Amino acid sequence: MSNPQSEIYRLIDLMPASGRMTCKIVDKPEQHQVMAAPLPLPWQTRLIEINFDLWSRLPKPQRDLLLLRSVCWLTDIKWFKPSLNQALLAAGAIGALVEAAQSDAIGVVAAGGLTALAATQLWRNHRTPRREFEADEAAVQVAQRRGYSSEADAARHLLNGIESIARLEQRPHLSFIELLRCQNLRSIAGLSPVGVPEALRKP
């Protein structure tokens, strides 16, 4: 895609209002991935990084669903929703600042370690199968408000998009999480009577 700007404008128009306010699409021609949505820290912009040369090889419906899926995942991240991990992250960050002000190297290391541990746990919480399923299902619902005829139709396009990305990135197989997501989407699309175990949806 020689000039991705028109596609960026189209994708921004496709986003729900919450996505337009919080997410930014970035052209990353050097990345191997077709699309990446890094977990943002609280003060960072929520980026959707796209290699538009690879992206242009996907059919439009797959592009639409993949974009909506990333937007739904990013907008669901609530850094300041009260929880133990958020409290630990805040306590660690404040502790590190206090210890740094007092020139206490050991205290800084300890507080920094607590902050890193809490941040890692938060990252894992946002990458659980339940969160992945929820983002897929939210994208399918948004797609129906953007002109896709049915839940099954939207789920099929997202399923095909996941599989197409793996081929474009020349990966030999899907990841375990991607396989679970595909099975869930096959069930939504009516392509399989078997969904994913309910145990995987538990927090």
C-alpha cells in the first residue's frame, strides 16, 4: 500500500467513538507483524501499529474485523479500575519516588521490583483467554453496527483474518491462544458445535 493515509482515515471512521478518542493508528512498515497493539502504560497513547504492505493483502472485511478487535481490546484496558495489582503498582511507584528522593538505593530497587511485578501481573491479566474472547466478541458486535449482516458473518471474517495473518507472517502454526480464539469464533459463526470450555472464561 503505497499511501496508507486513505486507509488510516477509513479505519478511523470505522472505529467506535471510544476508539477514536483513545487509539491511534501508526504506520510501521519495518515490523514483521501485520498488526500489533502493545499493552500501553497509563500515560501512553494506545497504539495500533500496522504494516500496511502486508495489511493491503487482506480482504477488506478481514481488515475491518481485525481493526475493530484491536480497538475493543485496547479500550477495555482499565489501568485505574480498583484492584490489588493496581494498588501494588501505585504503591511501588510512589515508594520508588520516595526512596529516590531519600537517595536510598536499596529502597529504590525494592520499590521498583514491586512496581515491575505488579505491572507484569496486569499485563498477564489483560492477555488471559477470557479477555481475548471478550475482545473478539465485542468486535463482532460492533461490526454489526457497521453494516455486517449478522454475528455469524462478522465472526467468520475475524476467524479468517486471524488465519490469514499467520500465513502473511509466515508462521508455521497459530499460537495456543489463537487456536482457542478460532474455536470460539467457529462456534459463534455456526461452523462448529463445539465452543471453548467455560473454565477458560473465568477470571
